[in-house]
Amino acid sequence: MLRRFLRQLWTLITMNNSQKSLFEGKSALITGGSSGIGLALAKKMVEQGCHVAILSRQKQLLQEAEKTLQRVKDNETTKISIIQADVTLRDELNQALDKHIAANGIPDIVINSAGVAHPGTFTMLKPELFEWMMNVNYFGTVNVLKHLVPAFKARRSGSIVNISSIAGFLGIYGYTAYSASKFAVNGFTDALRSELKPYNIHVSIVFPPDTKTPQLEYEKEFKPFITQELAGSANLMGAEQVADEVLKKLAQKKYIILPGFEGKLLFLVKNLLGKNLHPVLDLMVNNSIRKLKLG
């Protein structure tokens, strides 16, 4: 028992040291950093002495988030910046990034956390919603990196973290638009990792489960009954928990980051069973349909 305790203590010490060596004194840019997982990541990194810039299109949320970050920092030299920009508007985004870079330099770490979701069955979702989710979730990620990656390559260093979703490797009833955008992030990140590895640029992709965020609260209003039933069996993670897992694995330079037990299990099962997983999903959907009819 003592030996196990000492092993766990050593793991904790070495984990904390590896995180500090990566984040302390470094600089990070976090899109979608004014709320949810993005803000949770920003708080954790500021606490570890990282200079953090958060980017969002919503000025009021940015200002509130900035106050939150100022409260958690314990070193006056730690810089906190806010960038008001829309990741879907390339010219506006590029101008805002250029202004930030001129004042603060190229960031060491870029985390693409800006994302939106609007559930609904395929026939009920308007085409505009498909375009909106693809523009924010996929093209928003591409737009940020299109502007920053050339400088990363010239410097031959940097870390990139793209936030996908469990719906980015597993198609889920009611998420045709969202899953498509997050699958796109998955494929993009896979190819990008291969291209940037020779330049000493580390790339990670995160597949969070359902997480307690304002975005999830928004989704509840639009989820079909069957989607609600399928999600009802999942345990929600807190944004802080997801952020802890992301930073721990980023410090270890892991490519695939799967916060929470259920995400790890689903990823394993999906890769083991492939299309043989579909009958299981169909059974779950059919059970929900029967429940709906009985109700």
C-alpha cells in the first residue's frame, strides 16, 4: 500500500512539473475562450503562469472572462489579452490576429475551442444551420491556423490543440450537422499532424463528452426526444475536469485526448468494432422510439 501511494505521489509531482515546464512563461491563444471549455482552459493556464489571449466575437463575455482570469492569476507579470473577432470572417480575424501578434508575438500554443451546436433531425434542420456549424467548427479552426501555422513552421516550434467531440468520431442521432463539422475537424487534424511533425510542431485533438457548458444548455432546447434519451445515460463532465485532462495530456505531448471514462471506452469500442457498432446504436435508438410511442 505504501509503495502504491509513493508511486501515485511521484506521478502527481512529475505531472505537475511537466505541465509547468510546458506552460509557465509560455503564451497561448484560445479561441472560444470567453466561456465553457475554452475559459476553463484559460483559467488553468493562467494559474500556471502562462500568458493567455482569449478570442471571441462577443465583447461583453470577453470582458467578463478577462476579469475572471485577472482574479485567478498569482503573478503580476502574467499577461492576459482579449481579442474580439469572428473566426468565420477571415479578413476581420486576420486583422485582429496581426494586431495581437504585433503587441505580443506569435503564441507558443494555439487552442481552437470556438464551436457551436444545434441538434435536430436531418429533415428538420435548415441548410443554413449546416453552413453555420461547418463555418464555425471547421472553417473557424482552419482560418485561425492558416494565419498562424506559417510562423510556427518558420520558428520550428509550437503546439496546436483542436477541440472536436465524441460526435467527431461517432455519428449520433440528432447531430447530422454537428457531427459532420466535427468529423471534418478530425480529418483535418489528422492530416495536419503528419504535415507539421517534421517542423517540431505538436498537434493534439480532443474528443470531449457532453460537458456542463452554456453551449450544452442551449442544445437542450432543440434536442429531439430520442437524442435526449441517448444522452440521458451519459455522465456529464465539468469544463474544469475536461481542461485538467487536456492540459495533462498536452504536457505529455499526446495526440489523441479523450477526457472521461466514457469517451475512452467509446473510442476503443468504435475502433475495435467499426461498423459492427451500428447494430448496438440502432438498438438504443429503437428502444427510445418504443419509449416515445408508449409515452
